[in-house]
Amino acid sequence: MNIIEKLTHNITHLGIDIHVHSLIINVNNIKNRADEMIKTIQDTCWLNQLDVVARISYNARAQRTIDKLVNNILTQVEDEITEEFGEFMISTSAQDALVQTFGHVKVPLAELLKEKITGNPGFDFHTETQNNLISFGEAKFSGKTNKYTDALTQIKKFIDLKKHDAELIDLKNFVSKTAIENHINHNTCFIAAFSINSPPPENIIKNAIECRHLKEILDQKEIYLVGVTVNDN
């Protein structure tokens, strides 16, 4: 995985005080990326920070999902990327890139925290930003089209349904008290992570910034756009 571009965009012309950041990531070896994802998912050291009750509960939830992801999804990757694998790849790649470039702190993948083994009914991944904001990430993958519209519209739908508020009960175990206080005070961050299939990728990020779907969620504190290209060697 290579980070191609990191930018912070000035949108003061819209009269809104918000930071919009973007990243472009290239995955240049699918099999290697799958191996890295397996190591990340199987590392359950995050359980050690929990109290005994939470540790027992999350361990039971996570292990079933880990087995499903590793045995049925990640180890089956050859040359073709399925939608299910693609969305996991985008989620984990976005998390890793945000840690490297913007100093975010990872939260365990949503799939590992929820009771449903796969196909969680909320946001796909989370981080805590350097400004102690909980960021809620939505990942969308396609091998043919650019998926920023789907990611942004899903975020808007989840905001309207207050999915981010519903997830706070789990997230409080993995983020700082300041981040929780910020969320309660409506200071929140969202991440749209999506596949890019049209060159040049910089133009797709520009289109995402200018689209009406982004404008619909600009009442937040921060927004991140993470575009992922695949150039498998």
C-alpha cells in the first residue's frame, strides 16, 4: 500500500468552518495486502485494555468474525477482488493511511465489535483524530466505478438514522474521554473511503469535493475523503 497524495482543502468560499482532508492510496499487491489484513485482524491485543466483562464479551464476538474473515474471505483472494474483500481492504487501508498521515488512532474494525458475524448494519470502521474526534468511516468498493457518491450518501443516511450515536456504547471502550465529550457536544468527524477506477485519481477527489452529497454533510467538524486505487503487480 502506497500513499500517493495527502491534501487539506480550503472550502471557505462556501462560508463553512470545516476541515476537509483527502488521501489517495494505491494497493499494488492484493495478496500482500490480504496477508497484512490477516495479521491485523488476528491481533486481538486491544482486548487487554478492557475490563473483564467487556473482554469476555468482545472476545466472543470477535473470534467468530475473525474465523469467518480469515477462512472464507481473506485467504481466498487470488487475482479477482470480491466486493466483500474490497470493502474490508478499503476499511483497513483507510485506517492505516490515516494513522500514518494524520496521526489518527485506530479503533478495532466494526465487524469485530458487533454481534453479527459479517455485514454490520452501521459504519464500517472508526478512528480517533488528533483533535480527539471520533471519526465514523464508510467504505465502498467496486472494480469498475468510482464509489464516492455511494459512500457519502450512506454517511448521510446513517447520520439521519443516528447510527453514530447508537455506536457510542461500544466506542466508549476504545476512545478517549475527551472524544466522548466532543461527540456529546456534536463535534464529530466522518470518513468516506471509496474505490477509484478512473484516471487521474486526483480528478475523482476533486469531483467528490464539489459534489452535492458532500455538501449535505458539511455541518460536521471534519471530513476525510480516502480514495483507493488498485494497481496489482
